Amino acid sequence: MAAHTPRRYDAIIIGVGQAGKPLAMALAKAGRSVAVIERKWVGGTCINYGCTPTKTLLASAQAAYEARRLSEYGVRAGKVAVDFAAVIARKNAMVDQFRGGIEASFAKTKHLTLVYGEAYFADTKTVVVHDKNGKEQRLTADQIFINCGTRPATPPIPGLDTVDWLTSTTLMDVPELPRHLVIIGGGYIGVEFSQMFRRFGSKVTILVRDGHLLPHEDPDISEALAQILTYEGINIRYNTAVTQVRQPGATTIKLTLTTDEQRHTLTGSHLLVAVGTTPNSDTLNLEAAGVKTDEKGFIQVNDRLETTQPGIYALGDIKGGPAFTHIAYDDYRVVKQNLLDGGKASIANRPVPYTVFTDPQLGRIGLTEQEAKKQGKQVRVASMPMSQVARAIETSHTNGLMKVLVDADTDQLLGAAILGMEGGELMTMLQLAMMGQLPYQRLRDAIFAHPTLAESFNNLFTTLD
């Protein structure tokens, strides 16, 4: 085959994220020839930079925290010390294991070819791949799936380009524990890393532009989490803008801040910038493929994940919307059902559950109270502190609260925020109730095993206002 002649496949998948991997396997097992292109590492954000490494690190931080409070349980132990290098090594081993598992499963799958390199479109059906040695190959297919994800955004802060600032990715590979970690951004990434590194032993300061953490949550939930973080020694500065950054020394970063029109200076050893993400669409030459993006670069799709170019689909974070692994996996489900199973699946109106893995966890499903009121819904609120949950009391994990919204007209659950021990698991129970359209009375009057966290629903729903 001539070097300029494209190699033909039935399908090309650009990016091995949490949608691309199962889709590649499904298409190949259906007998279709599939080329999967990956720039660096298989597994996408979740395995390489997100869920797997961060939750592995959080487990180490949780172990350190629990070890320091053993006396609360009547257990005596020596001084607790964190071997940070060992913590990072454990994380790396976990990531390598997951990556290796994907590569091994690909290698055993017929009709599937894994290609490493940088990909971009030459036309609507042709993709050019440059490998690390500078070699080029062309691939062509009638169906192309883009699953390239996003990367941390770079805010326009004066002086930022002159300092050694960190992203959520590079922070997980610092060789030594930061002495004082300064975090710009009070979203989900910022709060998880703040608690993690505080428990490892760092001094931590969070700089928040708004008046509260987690701007998408109800104020009572945000405030409850802020109190928990503050109690652990994390300094949170609200309504604070960063106007200048400079680095006078190798491990010294100075930030000029403006809070309520007052200027301040803050010095830290490491700077984490966690202010959102930007899509990895800028290197794909999408214009050649006739694929349109929005003003931020996210690929435009319809409810079946088709782009503006027939035969080309976008899945996962690169299409915008909720940036969660389980949403990317559901994108795979939609495409698979439509293309392989003759279905009519859609992403319209699907639920978006998520969990923020602070301690305690924040599990969220459905509407917040603010969103429900903006939609004009008549709601009743059930709320109860975790300090009234028997299982939480017995295990000394009483931080947080449970909050559920109920439609005043139908008694159906509209949404929930569970900031508490195993909040993600409790939220999932409520999600199942919402899926089954159970009125709140079914949970209030159900028999749950004692002493479990689930039985707290009996008491929670007696608090409806």
C-alpha cells in the first residue's frame, strides 16, 4: 500500500476515554474493523488524571486522617507519618494497572487496531496520525468517533506564565509534599485536593472568587462543607481575585489578591490552578471535517451525539455538558444502542448524578432548591443533620447533612444533596427511588435494616416542612 493511500476501517475512534474504550470493544466484537487512536495513554481523563489517581490518593489521605483520630475509638497508636513518595508510588501503580488492563484487552480483541500518535482530520472521512517518531499514516472510515476530552484551563492572570504553577494533573506528581499549597478555585477539584493535601500535612489556602464554595450547590450545602474544611485547618478566602503572580524563589510563589477592594499579598510554596477545563478540539483540524464547535471549542452534537457532519460523532467531555466519567460511559451506551442494537437512544433529559469525594462525600442528584424555585416548582424540603443518624454516631462520622426536595403536588422526589458518610451511596438509593417514581412516603415508611445508613430515610422524611 502506498504511503499516501489511507488504510480503510469501518470505524475510527480518536481518544480512548470512558466512551471510546467500550465503544471500540463493542464495534470490534460486532465484526467491524476499528482503529483506535491515542495520543499518549489509554484510559482518558478518568484513569490517567481523574478518578483513578485522585481517589487512590484520597484513600491514602483518609487513612492518615483516621489514624490520627484512633483515640476517639479507644485505640492507641504511635505518631502518624505520611510517606509521600510511597503514596505517589501507590497511585502510579494503580494507574499503570488500569492502563495495562485496557491495552491487554485491546490486544486480545480481533478487528481492533491501537495506534499511538497525534490525530487530525484531513477531510470528512480521513484522519492523519503523526507518531512520536514523526512518521505519518492516514486512516479512513465512514464512521468516526471523537472522544478526546478536555485539559485544565489557563486563566488570564498576570504573571502566571512566569511561575511554576500546577494543574490537577501535575500536582499529583510533585516529588515532595507542598509546604503551603495555594488553590485558585473553589469548585469540586479544588475542595477535593484541599482536604487531601491538608490531611497529608500541607498548609492549604483556597482562593474563591465568589462568596461560597461549589457555586452550583445550594448555599446551605456549600456552607456546611466549608465549615468541615475550615475545622480541618483549611483557610478559605472568599470574594478574592488574583491580580498578580510572581515567583521570587524555587519554592516561593507570591500572589497579589484583591478582596473587597483591599489589596493583600499571599505567599505559598505551590500553586494549584483549578478553574475549569478547555476542550482538546483545537488540534483536530475540525474545519476540514465540517465539524462545528461552540465559542469555547466544545463540539456541537444533537441528542444522538452526532456532530454537524454526518458520520462523525463526539462523546464525553469534548462535547461540553456535565464532565463526568459516568456521563461519558452513557454516551457510549447511546451510540451503541443506536448503531448496533437498532435503538433510538437519546441524551435528552437524562439524570446527572455525581459525587464529590470530600470527607464526608457530597452525593447529588436532580434539582437543587435554587433550581427548583427558578423553575417555579412548589417544593417541600426534608433536611436532617448526620449527627442524628445512628450509624454515623456509632462510627464517629457525624459531619454534614441530608437534604431532599419533594414536589409538593405529586410527592415525588425532585433532587437530593447528601453531604455525609457514604453520601454517594445514599444519593444512589434516592436516584433509584426517583427512577421508580416512588413517592417519598414509600421511603419514609419502608423497613430498612438496623443499624444502616439507609434507615435514616425513615426519620429524614418526617422532617418535611
